Amino acid sequence: MGSLNAVVIALPTNQSKLTVWFRFCIMELFKYLDREVIQNIIFLFTKAQATSFRMGDTIHVLKRLFGEIKDQSGIEIPLSESNTFLIDNEAYRYLMTPKEMFHFDESEVKQFKDSWNKSAQACQKLVELASRGSPKSFEKTGQLEVLRSFLDNHSEELMNMESELEQTSVKMDKIRSVLSTLTAQINHLEEMKEEVITLSPEILSSPVEVCQHPECADYFLNRTGYHKFPPKPARSAYIPFQSNKNSPCKSGYNHESKYHQRTIFQCIPKFEQRLPPEILSQIHDNKRSLDLSQDRLAELEMQERNLKIQQRELLRLVAICNQQIRKHSVVHRNETFLDENDFQVIQQQAFTDGIPNEAKLRKLEALKRSYEYEKNLMKVQGRAYSHLTLNEAVSLISEFESKRQAHNFGSSWDNSRDMDSEFTNESPIQRSVINGSRAAFSTMR
Ligand SMILES: [Zn+2]
């Protein structure tokens, strides 16, 4: 990047209204200029004959716009008689006109001559002024462009990261609730154990009398196996122990003798808790789902961690860019597209004879979004980077970009970012400058 003696901004003398595109282009231009270059700015007003070589309305419009810029960044753009010049090319057009076709009277020729002299004098003074001042390096302006491009290239990616993080968190919450349902189900199923009783007979040393009445028996036998009687009042020992000498009945009972029987063995009960096979298979299935869900959760947690690391790194660099842009550029943000009324005017560009051009409208909407992202990103602030110089900030950005290119990391987003093949090699900001300037040029003409 070399150095320049002067930056000459040429504008028509009579721009009485602050048109949207005029504002857009001026803001966009000053967004990229390093504030040290501002001292070398020269304004050249054209079509000066229309205002008899006096300042036209454009100067008021510019002053109002520069007031807005001062409010935003605190930078005062010099605009006084010493750096403004008035010219008109009507004399040149006169020279080029075939004299046999047009006739000019004496007063007209005098006016052309007058206009030529004034314009020539203005150009001379402009060159004098430009060569008098010390040339300003354009290095910082180039570096600011690197930072702006970084913001522009990564703003949408950061927004996508934000929504991806949100989606991941929603997915993780869902899985966590599935996990807790599964765990509760497994616990519940595991409680569904059946009590299985096995009775093993044991020969007694001498026969005893027992009572078979259900009130005295502790267990009964049917086709499905041994079962325990529900607890009864006044129950006592296991069968077949006698509770008193005279009757084999439990204490408090005295059943008829037909229930009584002599036996030489007793049954020793063994209790066992067992899960029915269908419950066991349900538990097995649930545990499988539990494992799968836990794996998926771990995967998502890892994804979230990685995304957060990438996001932190990007946000750190965004904060660094913002700090440098605030420190060095004349205009922080161009919000022309974000003003609802202005945007309606801008949208008129997409209409020809009242017929909308859908592709153009979509492009304008996309541009508006990129300015919204820019605005949001400019809010990102970091505290710890105030010691950095612009050079250091630019090297950090370049390092990051080349590291990323080497790892081709984050490529999935880059690929999906811009589906508009017509402009794939231009960033939205470059695009906006190009489109904006074209449009502004045609508007101002
Ligand atoms: Zn009994």
C-alpha cells in the first residue's frame, strides 16, 4: 500500500436532498478510510455554473451528514473553503461542439471563457493544496479493510453458530428427559419382581398333628405352584408346628378334626424374588435405548463444547476488530439499509415500471441482513485487547484465516453461505459498495 497526497471526492454542486444512495455511498466510503487520511480530503464540486460558481446545496447536505458521522465516531471531517473547489465542464463541451451545427452568441462564449478560467484556476489550486500537504500512508486503510472483511466473512457464520448452539441445547434437553423417563421405567420394571416360594420337605424324627384349614396354613399349593396365604390375624409359626398341646391349630383357632392330619415331614420354605421373562426383556430393551441415548448425549455435548470453543475464538477476534475499527475508522457502521424508510427507497431499485425483479429484491434483502449482522457484531466488545496495535490485530486475523484455510475447518458453513453464484467471489460488503456506487452514480447523474 503506497501513500496518497490527497483523496478527492467529486460531487455535483446541487444535491439539495440527502438521497439514500448518496448517504449510503458517503458512509460506505468513510467506513473504509483511516481517520488520519481525513486531513488530506479535498472536495471537488462539479456543475458549478448552475450555482454561478457559488456553493450549492450539496454543502449543506454534506454538513448534515458529517454531523451524523461526528455523532457516531467523534470524527470531524474537514469541509471548509480551504478544501473545497468548484468546477464546470461546459467550456470543454463548447470546444467539442461542431461549430457549423450550433451557433453561440458573444455573451455565451464569454460565459464559457469565464467558466473555463474559473475551473482551471480551481484545478490549479487543488493540485497546489494536494502537493503542499504531507502524503498519507494508505496502509492503515488497507488494514481496516482486512478487519472489515473479517467481520463480513464471519458474521453469518457466528449467527449460524448461535442458532446451532440453541438447537443442540434443545436436543440435549430432549435426550435428558428421555433418559430420566427410561431410568424411571427401568426402576419401575425392576420392582415388578414376583415372589417365588419353594418348599423342601424334611423328615421329622416323630410324627406330628397339623391343621390344613386355610386359617392355620401358611402356604397353599395349586397348579401354578406354592403360594403364600395373605397375612392373617393371629398367625403364628410355619406349618406344621403345633401351637398347643391339645390342638394342632394356631393359637386362637380350633378347627374341626377333619382338617387335622398326622404327618412325618415338615416343609422348609425358600423365598426367591424373580422377574418374569417378559419384564426382563423389556428392561433389556430399555437399557439398550438408555445406552444409545447416553452415547448421543455425549456426542452432542462434545459438539457443543467444540462449537463453543470456535465461537469464543471468533468472538475474541470480532472484539479485537471492533476495537481497532472504533479506534481508526471515520465511520463505524453504515446503517442506511437498516432505516425502514431508507430501505423502502432502496427497494425501489428492484422495480422497473412498477414490476419487481424478484432476484434483485432477494439480493437487497440479503444485503440488509448482512448490515444487520454487522450492526450486531459491532456490539461485541472485549476488555483485554486495548494493548494491541492495528498491526498486531491484523496479524492475528491473518493467522486465524490461514490456520482455518489449512484445516478447511468450518467449510460446511462457508459452502452454504452464499448460494448466489453470480457474486461468489465478492463479499457482501464489496457487493454493496459496487451495487451502491452504480446505483448512486445513476441517481446522482
Ligand atoms: Zn386349625
